[in-house]
Amino acid sequence: MLRYLTSGESHGQSLITIIDGIPSNIELNIEEINKELRKRQGGYGRGGRMKIEKDKINIVGGVRGKKTLGSPISFEIKNKDFQNWEKYMSPMEEIDEKEKIVENVRPGHADLVGCLKYDFNDARNVLERSSARETASRVAIGAICKQVLNIFNIEFVSHVVQIGQIKDDKVYDFSYIKNNVDNSEIRCVNKDLEEKIKSKIDECKKEGDTLGGIIEVRVKNLIPGLGSYTHFDKKIDGHLAMHLMGTQAIKGVEIGLGFESATLAGSQVMDEIFYNKEEGIKRESNNLGGIEGGMTTGDEIIIRCAMKPIPTLYKPLDTININTLTKYKASVERSDSCAVPACSIVCENVVAFVICKFFLDKIGGDSLEDLKANYNSYIKRLGDRGWKK
């Protein structure tokens, strides 16, 4: 079973991660992992923190000579900003809270309810962990999972399809997105919209406001049968939704036509099934986004995620002081005006973890050699039933 645990605070010494369940003998390319971390730090609308941090993964266990051992992989990502916060964030020294205490809890953040739940007088104890800084760990996890899945030609891509009210209604194939998305600061492949979006982000920043948007993640070259219809907690779409909704600031997830399918007749939604000897079993549409009955169909998975605007506003909203209960303006922390492009990288790697988990559950094997043998056996069985890769 593939699983992970992350630890660490936004301005603490480092982010610590353990991922368990990666088979042995898989060669890891650390530069590819760091490349994903760099992508997460980019994007138009990011704040000053990204000028400080230069995220790199330091693997400390579970890998020897660049190859996985089958044991838990542990790694850290250091927070360079810790040097500026050490007297406020030291794990074992007394803390002088007065200067950095956060009492005026921010609407839309975890501050208020976190303080109530854990009985804190300082919301910094909440915001340091609830911060999206933690997603650096999940990007690195996904990057490791991608290296497993790439062996089997499974590919991932993500792009931004909407920021604020500016929406890209065009439909693109996987290759076009893959070839163009990294050339855009917005991660929007529609060049006609890029400058409009940048202007809107600049306008919001000037007004002390923030913007959200919609991200699309695609997965290509999958096999049918990842996940199961037999019980709710075995459905792959359920896990995709859970992990994506568990990502900071994500407030909605849809697969395929998603919410639009509720407005259409069944004949307009379901993907008809055909067979011919050359192509095998196939569908000519993919309205359900590559998942039926909680299982992958083998077609592209298409997922969209809605990211709310970042709750830290430089023109703060009304709130209360958590200790006096009197009216104040919300606290202001260093933040982004728009993090949708960066969040697309996070969501892509969150999806990679879920796909890898279900791939390993289905195919099985303690080593890469076992995995390949089992995969080839399954592909042969599918071929005997009419499905062609």
C-alpha cells in the first residue's frame, strides 16, 4: 500500500516527508524532482517568499546508489527563511511571541477554528502548518510517483483554464498542452488570454485583493481497471476527489463533464462503446473523463479543480481578536495575489500520487522486475479480451 506522511511548519527548519510502498530497483532522477519543485515556486502573482526559497529535495533514506530499496523513502526540503524566524519558530527554545503573534484571525483561513479546536491564543500555531508551504512535500511525492509511472509510459500534464472571470473555453489535446504550458507564466496555453489575466492579477494586487481560478489535470496512457466498483472506498474517483479537496484552497473537483453532465440527457453524456480488430475496444467520446464505476477506462483522465482566492488580503477584512473578542482588521501575512498557476503543479502531483497508489495496488510487486512482469501479464489478458494499448 502506497502511503505518505508529511511534517513541518511553513517557517520551521524544514519539511519532512516519508513515503512508503515504492517498489525496489527504481532509479530516481533527483533533478526531475527538483524541476517539479521549481515549477511550483513559479507562476505570475507569486509573493516575496518565492524569492527566498530555492526548494531542493534531500533524500536521507530508502534510496541507495540512486535506486529505491523498497523501504520507506524519507526526505527533507529545507526552509531557507527559517534563519529569519529562528527565534520565533525554534522547537525547543522559549519563544518571544509578542512580535510575531497572530491574534486577529483571517477570514477564509484555518486561524479561528484551529485556535478554538486546539486551544491556542496565537494563530501562528495554526497557520504555520495549514500554510500551502506543505504542498512542496506533496509535489516531491508526486514527482517520485511519476518516475515510477513513466516506466509504463503514463504521462501527466496540467494547465490553468480560468482565473477570476477570465475563462479559456477552447479544447486542447494532451500533446498541445504538454508542449506549450511551461512557456506561460500563467500556465495557460491560450496566448490571447495570458496578458488579460496578468492585467487582472496586477489590478487585484494593487487593490490588496486576490484571485482564484480553475485548473485542469490530464493523465494519459492508463490501463483500464485501476480502482473498483465493489466498495465506495475502492473507487479511484473518490480518492482523487479526497486528495485534491485535501489540497490547500481547493473547493471543488469535477471529472469529465462533471457538473455540466447534470444539465444534459443521458444520451449526451455516456460514452458509447465500439470494437474493431485494429483498435480493439474503444470509445469515440470521453465525457466521463476516463473513469466509469470507480475504475479507469484506459482513456485520458480529465479532472478540474476550483481554487478559491487566497484568504490573506493586503486590504484586510473585518474580524475579531481571538483573545479579546473585539473587532479588528485581519492580520496580514506575506502572501501571493494569485497562486493558481503554482497550484496546477500541486494538483498534478497530487493526482500522480493517487494514480501510482492504485497502479501499484492493481499490478503489485515488491520490485520493479515484479511490477513489469505483472504489468505485461495484465496487458496480455486485456488483449485477449479485446482491449488494445
